[in-house]
Amino acid sequence: MKSTTSPNGPNKSYEMIIHHPSKKITSVPPPLEKITRTHELTVLGVSFNSTLSFSPHTQNLTAKAATSLYALKTLKAHGLQGRALWDVTHATVVSQITYASPSWRGFIKAEEIARLNAILSKTRRFGYLPTDFLPLDDLLDPSDESLFTSTRYSSQHVLHQFLPPPKQISYNLHSRGHGLTLSAIPSEFMRKNFLYHMLYSDTY
């Protein structure tokens, strides 16, 4: 259990007590003076709650997509077609869905993934995107791979310090995967973490 606050001063600060979803909180520290305690936060455009569930984020995405789809319908009715319509859809609906995806992708449920895929299916069906436009997983994979590559090869990257050490290999073989030491994942919850996800997916 821990609390987190904003560094922007009391007037823009919030406190959240983060805890495991299956564990009951037995004691809670008293609220901080002049700081609002909340059960949900939006940080850099990504929403999550006190159990590190990103359901609020997918709910926000669904609401934003509904607004964008209505706007796209209006634009199409006024003559926007073809590549121009696809570009606008990509800049709105697709960008909204894929924004900061490495931070939340591993934490959302299968039904939430299906909900986001349904939005993309609707854009293809209505002609807002080409019929062969990529499904959600294929859209998110490049972002994961790009961030993981930056993390591995830049010692200045904020996530680099959380990587395990390189494997110590005494024989000379062609390098496979990421070449980092793998250890047992502490819990199923930690398996959802971006780094754990990439460390293990990159071995296949």
C-alpha cells in the first residue's frame, strides 16, 4: 500500500492509496492536509484507479471514440472521402486508442481489448479506415518494441535501471532474444508489467 501525490503544489495535488485488488486494506493513514484523496487519477492522459486497474482509461477511450465517430460521420456526409478521411480517422480515433499503450496494455481485460477492437472494426465497416487496416494487437506491438529497444540500449532511459543484468555466456553463439537474465516472475500481477511482458515475449 502506498500513496502518491503530484509535485505541483497542494492546490494541484491528489493522494491515492494504491493496494492489491484482492487484499483488504486494514489500516489507512489519515488524509493529508489540503490534499484531496482520490480513488482514481489521470496522469499524462492515462487513467487508472487505486487497484492499478486501467478500466477507467478504456472507458474514457470508448467515450472519446464515440464522439470522434460522430464527427467522422458528419465529415463523410459533407464529402470527405478516401485517403483524406482515413488520415483524419488515424489522427483522431487511432491516435486516441494507441496513446501511451505500453503503460496500460498489459493491465486491461480481454473484454476491454474486444471493446477497443470493436471500435476499429466499426471504422473499417463505415469506410473511415481501409478494410485491411490492422487489428489492435498489431497496432500496439510496434510501440512496445520501440520503447523496449530504447530502454535496452540507452543507459539514460528512465526504465533502464529496472532491467535485469545481461546473461553471462562463456561460449560464442549467435545472439538470440534480448540477452538479459530472466528470473521467476514474482506474481501474476507483475506479469502485466510492461518490462516483464517484453522480457519474456522477446525470447520466443
